Amino acid sequence: MPVALCTMSHSPLMGRNDPDASIVAEVDAAFADARAFIADFAPDLVVIFAPDHYNGVFYDLLPPFCIGAAAQSVGDYGTQAGPLDVDRDAAYRIARTVLAAGVDTAFSERMHVDHGFAQALELLTGSITAVPTVPIFINSVGEPLCPVSRIRLLGNAVGQAAAALDRRVLLVGSGGLSHDPPVPRLDTAPPPVRETLISGRNPTPEQRAAREQRVIDAGRDFAAGVATIQPLNPGWDRNLLTVLASGELDEIDSWTNDWFVEQAGHSSHEVRTWIAAYAALAAQGAYRVRSSYYRPIPEWIAGFAVTTALPE
Ligand SMILES: O=C(O)/C=C/C(=O)/C=C/C=C(\O)C(=O)O
Ligand SMILES: [Fe+2]
């Protein structure tokens, strides 16, 4: 069945701590191109892989993956709040195929998602309900993480499931390339923050605003060169884009989780969502990258990229 792919970095700092207007215009043009590509493809189902940033998934029960049969967006960083238009039947069909392939995904009838999903759906399709969706969470933040080789297997199984649906399926991956924003970590967080990582659902508006302001401040400091967070790594980012475009995805299996962090920061694990989306596309045969935009954008704490691809 027809498939197409669009992968994109997200950043909660877009519109909150913008780079020079010429760079914003360049990114806007990349998204306009992606939207035109998607409109031309006319998907009737979006399968989106995205991470969570302790808004929907916590250490009280932290699976490596979760397929949502129903999901609602928490509305962080000004993204749309409320239910996604989840295609429940497609979600179950995909989950059955993934489990049959030996990939032990979790499953949810009440998934909570954050800007990782919502920003991508809004930017690419106009809203969180524009096209029926199957949201697939990939843990990219809460260590310990599974080896990245499992992500390729997940993507492959999702791609096989997508092929068996009689649908026009857009595969989306949402996550930054090299970046190390100040997402708290369980082993270094002070006790009150640690508790929010374990069970922090439904913060008060004041608590959410304080978290968001901390990230905005970090973006300002990073762009000013005075933040203590890890630099972006454009060389690493460009190599990743080259490998994804080459179709030689099994090369990625040897990359260790520590190497991702050393090279590209903790949140570079978010490229798991890209790897899954490309592996899903590869499940249907050879593919060709149709467009690839990249720029390191310190104001957004992001190696920022947007790609589109189609089967050959
Ligand atoms: O500080 C917190 O509690 C949360 C921080 C974030 O949610 C940061 C998110 C940053 C991204 O999504 C990104 O990929 O840069
Ligand atoms: Fe993120």
C-alpha cells in the first residue's frame, strides 16, 4: 500500500526563542515543502513515532515503546491539548504485527502525549485531529534505554503492518538530532524533581510554566554561549542523515547508547523516532530521500532537520 515518510526535529523553543528571521524563514520553507509533499500524498493514516518528556509517560511504568489506541495531548508549550483522532482498529492491527514479530511493545487505551507528538502533527498536517493517527511512543529520555537495534526491528514490524493496511500511510518521526536540553534525569535530579519523573502527571499550571521557563532560559543561555549544556554536533547529524538516506540502516545497530550521548547529547536518543520511521519505510523496499533540510539552531537547542522520502 502507498507509504511516504516525513521526519522532523521538534523544539519547544520554536516561537519562544527564535533565531534570526532569515533562519526562521528557511525552516518555515522546509515545513511548507513538507506540507505540500504530504498534501500531494494525501495520507488517510498517520503513523507517528515520537518521544515523551515526562508529560505523559513516567518512571511509575516506563515501557520502551507504547502504541496508543486512544491518546490525548497534554498541551505543553502552547501545543493543542485534547484527544488525538486515533484509528483504534489500525492501532490494534499494528500492535498485533509488532508483537508477532517478537517486539514486546506496550499498548495503551489512554495514552498521554506531549509536544513530541502534537508539534509534529500540527506543523505537518495542521492539527492533532486533521488525519486519523496511530501514535507510537518511543522512550528516548528515561534511562535505561533498549539498544537502538530494537528500534529498527520495531520500525520494520510497523512497516510490515502498514503495508497490510489498505491505506495511504504517512510515517512520521519527531525528534531532534544532536541536542542536550535540560530534561531532568532520574539519577541526578533532586528528590522533589525525581518524584515528578516517577509520577508527575497533571502538574499545576504554575509548575508547568516554571518547567517551560527553565527550558526557554536554557535556550537563551545556549545561544549566548553561556549554557553548560553539551554543544550540538553538526558532523554527527550530517552523518546520521547520510546513513538514513543510504538505506543501510543495519549500520546503526552497532551504535551504542553511550556513544549517542558522548557525540550528540542525551536527547539525541530522540533520533530513535527517525530510525523507526525509516525502518518502517524500508520494510516496503528501497526508498529515496526526496528532500533534506538541516541546520544547527542553538536558539532551539537543536540539530534541526526535516526530511521527506518515498519508496523507489
Ligand atoms: O525541564 C523539563 O522538565 C522538561 C524539558 C523538556 O520537555 C524539554 C524538551 C525539549 C525537547 O523536546 C527537545 O527535543 O529539545
Ligand atoms: Fe524532544
